[in-house]
Amino acid sequence: MKGLRVLELSEALNVDSIDILAVCTILKIKATSRLSILSFEECKKITDYYEINN
């Protein structure tokens, strides 16, 4: 498996997939829908962003 879908990561982090997509835009990660696949490295960046900003 290459990574997680935006939808799966949003469920794991308990946030809306739209919020994950917004964070992807901030971090310049190419994800266009909740079905976009994120690499594990991208998932870590997003998770780290939530840890720092929450």
C-alpha cells in the first residue's frame, strides 16, 4: 500500500476531509478530493501540522 486516502486520514484524526484538504493546500501537498491518496510521509506532515496547531 502506498499510503492513505484523505478520507481515511480524516477518520483517523477525527476531522472533516475538507479540513485535511485545506491543510494539504497550506502544506503544498497535491490532493484534490477525499479519495486522493497521500503517501505516509505526507500523512506524517499533516499529522504533525495538527499536533503543532491544536
